[in-house]
Amino acid sequence: MVNVPTIITFSRIVIIIPFVFIASEDPLFGAIIFAVAAMTDFLDGYLARRSQQVTKLGILLDPIADKLLVISALIIFVDKGIIPAWIAIVIIIREFVVTGLRFAALSKDIVIPAEMGGKIKVVAQISSILVLFIDNTVIPFDLYAVGISLLWIAMVLGVISGVQYFMTFWKRL
């Protein structure tokens, strides 16, 4: 069933296309687009729960939209030489593995809810991406160390929460 929260989630996927082209050329505008897209992640979930319109389509699309948005930003950073490729690879592999695990769990009617570590990881990812995009744009300070530190935190939390997802999945089998 398509509803407003699902449309908002789908819009996050669609906005990735202009985001990739714009962010590569105009990091500040890219940061704005990324921030708006990230806010839709909170908005769609809030609206779905509040209006009791949580759907299987929304449950499947939401994490995919989140992962695609973050992965596209990481690829832009690797392409521009802002972050090492190996950091992006670790984060991307974790996202694919955990998403695959969640889909496998759903196929067995096991719901693995987002854990606190995963939620903190998302905040660190979003923060690091925004900081790295605005580095040396409107703020005349070098924010690279802050952005890369947040990205390291996101990567470590991602690995830890990924292990937690696996442990939860195996316990529920």
C-alpha cells in the first residue's frame, strides 16, 4: 500500500540523482540536499508510526533509501579524494550485509529492530557527511579532522552494531 510516508521514502531515493551531480560540483548545495534528504528519513518514520501506516513496502524501502543516500555521499568523497576508499568499503559492506540479514530475517517473519548502536551510527554518518561537505565552504575553518573522526566513529559503531544484528538474528532462529 502506498501512503504519504512511503512517498516520502521514495522521494529520498529519487533525490539521490540530482544530489550526486550537484554535490560533486557544489559541496555546500550538496550538503543542503543531503540534510533535507536525511530529514525525510526521520519524517517518514514519524508519520508512519503516528498515523499507523507502517507498511511492508515502507519497511523494505526505508533502509534501502538510507543506504543509497549514504553510499552515494561516500562515493563522492572517495572520488574527490576526501576519504580513503577502504573506509567507504567497510561502511558499504556493513550496510549491504546488515540489510541482507534484515531481509533474510523478514523472510522468516523475524523482525530485527534498529538498535541504539545502529541509531547512533546513523547520526555519526549523517554528521560526518555534512561536516565533510561544508568543510572550507561557509565556515573558514578546517573541519576535515572533525568530519573524518565522525566517519571513523560511524564505521566502528557500524561494525559493532552489525555484529549485534547477527547475534540477534541467530538467537531468534
